[in-house]
Amino acid sequence: MTIAEASLQIEGLKEIMFVNCEIEKDLFMSMSNDEIREFVDEKLLEESVRVLLLDEENLNFPSEENINISAAFTDDYQNSPVEEDKIRLVFWEELLETRATIDLNSCDIDFDESLKIELGIKSNVMFYEIQDYVDEYVFSDLDCEILVNGEKIDTYIESESFGMTIKKNLIISSGTNTTGDIYLEDEDELTSAIEEFKAEI
């Protein structure tokens, strides 16, 4: 039996909205906590990209027993330098729930056979900082190819997230100094981290 239209729900993937940007050091040093928050919110709204977090241990198709899914990673992380007069801001927002699917609508696949789907994922320098602070593997659509029984297919992962915000975090880097991941909704944590970071650069 060949199923011409299918969209398989995947467990083990979470969606976040992500920004990696740099601003002038002098501007950053002059910004208050409220201005930093406003900057983050504006960038998340206008310039964020969809990024996926992959939990390899829980990666599966819950409704398809005869389809195996796995991931293969090519890691070549090298941190890109930050210019001396710049500050790098890396931040992301995660909502409570994610629904992720692989769209097979345009693929001619025989579901009577046992299928092995592999996500071939390459590391991306854009995620160098965040990767140290999440348990899952971070990737985007541009870093992932999908193979069925060893053959690459022209499809992609779709996702949508919904519910309350459970994470809105920020990492600040001058290249030589980097904060931990700061929870932006915690005023004390934000104040302490920024004061310490500004004193060190």
C-alpha cells in the first residue's frame, strides 16, 4: 500500500524562536535592564527564526510502530569571534507545547514496508552559545536533511508551538567573557548578571 498523503507526528522535538545578533558595545553599556528586555522582545517579534531542539532519547513516531526514526549528527562547532567593539546577544523563547510533524505529502513511500527515517543534522556556528545551556541538540531546517531507508527525500519538519511561555533566556558575550543563560523574567537574576558582565568588560 502506498500512501500518497501523510503527515507523521514526531515526539522528541521542541520548537523555540531564536535570535543571534550583535550590537555596539557602547550602546549595550548604556542600556538599562528595561531597554535590554524591550530590545529582546522586539527582535523576537520581528527577526526571530524557528529553531528545533531534539531530544534523541525520546525521538519517535507515537502512532507508527513500523517506522523507526533516528538522528545522525555532524559536529564541527567553532565559536565565531566577536569584534572588539561589539557585544553578542543570543536569546530564545520557548512555549509550553510543541506539535512537530514530517510532511510526506509529496513523497511516494510504501508504508507496507518497514521504514527507517534518519535526520541528518549538521552543527551550526549560530548555535554555539546556546548549545552549552540546553540538554537537547539545537538545529534549524537549513542544517537538516531527511532520509528514508538511506535515500534523501525532499521534505521538511513542520512545527507549531503554543501555550504559556516557559523560557525566555538570554546569553551575552564579548568574546572573552560570556554570561550564563539569564532568565529574563527574573529581575534579580537579570540585574546581577548584567552588572557583573559590564564590570568585567
